[in-house]
Amino acid sequence: MLKSRQLLLLGLVFFLSFLVIFLPASSIRLVTNTIPAIDFSTTEGSIWNGSGRLRVREQYAGLLRWSVHPVQLVFGKLAIEWVLDEQTHTFGGSATIRLGRMAFSFDGLIEAGTINRILAPYNMNLNGALHLRSIKATVNKSGGQIRIQGDMRWDGGTVLYRMSNQRFRRELPALLGKLQMVEGVPSMTVRSETEDTPLLRIRLDNDGWVHIGITKRFTRLIGQPWQGNEPDPAIVMEVSEKLL
């Protein structure tokens, strides 16, 4: 026969389980409120299956829907599947968090509308969608190790840009990008779908700066050929911007 202390403990476990299962989706804001760049609103559902409108750095990112697999908690890990939808982009993937390690993967489609909002400050406009495929990342907390990999494809099309108070129009081929770790930092090399010569080399350093190296071949591709004697794969200019 169970003792009163055991009955009390069993009742407490059932009560806490019931409480957690029926926690409203708005409870996630207890976590996101500690991250200034992220804001949740109009949450619905429960902490296990819910949705909410996500804003990142005051910009609307879309409707985020998530589903948590509580059975995985028995094995010491938190497993989440999620989808982020907006009119001009969609992402879907999964995340797994366990003691000392975190991993996530996703695929995504970004239409030209979203891309052009990002490019607007640089007086650039393009058409063609951006496809993100099998983007995977793992973080080992104990060693501080980060691994990331994946592939990107831009459909190609018309690019409009302004330089020296003049507007230019170019037709570009489809571009492919390979995301991987290079010397311990996330990097991407972008090439044309029809040739192997690098066009762009992009890397994110440990201080949150993104550096975009432009090769001589890319300057020719956009109709602004570099006049030096460097070979086509050589980086002839680089632009940097604080991302994180």
C-alpha cells in the first residue's frame, strides 16, 4: 500500500504533467522575451502545438507554427518541428536539443519580394526565387563547436542596380551556393550553374560580421569588368556589414 508521501508525490507529478500539457502557446514568450531581437504576438494553441506571429528586429517574419514531441523527453531530448510562413517566403524544419548539444535542419523558399526588401538599401532589385536545401547545423556546447552545411540555388533572371548615379540592367544565369565550415567559420561559395569559376565568397566571422568577396569573374558577369591582371577566380573587392 502506498504511503501518504508517495501518494502526494504521485499526485504532484500528475498535476505538473497536466499543467505543462495545457500550458498556452503564449508561455513561449517567457523565453523569447529574454531575446530583444525576437517578438511573439497573437499566439494560439498550447506549448506543445501552437502558433504565433514572429517579428525579428521589428520586421514581420511570418506565422510560426510548431509541434513538440513530448515522448522524446523520456530519452533526454527536446524535439521540435516547425514551419514559418509568409506571403513571399516559407521555411520548414526540425530542431533537437539535448544536454550539451543542439541540432537543427530546414529547407526554405524565398521569393523575390523578400529578397528585394533586404536589397532595397543597396539600390538593387531582382527577380527569381532563392531555394535553400538541406541546411543543417549542430552546436556542441561543451566544446563550443559549430558545424553548418547546405545548398542554395537562385533561379536567375533580371537584376537592376544603381552605380555612380546610373541604373544598370543585367540578365544573370542561375546561381548555386555551397554552405560549409571553412577555418571554423560559416562560409559560402557561389558559382554559376553553367560554370565552375567562383563568383562570390561569403563568410560570417566570430564577431557577427558578414564579408562578401567579389571575384573578377563576377564583375564581368554584371557588366562592370575589373581592369586588373588578376585571374577570374581572384577576389578583387570585398564588402562587409554587421549582421549579428
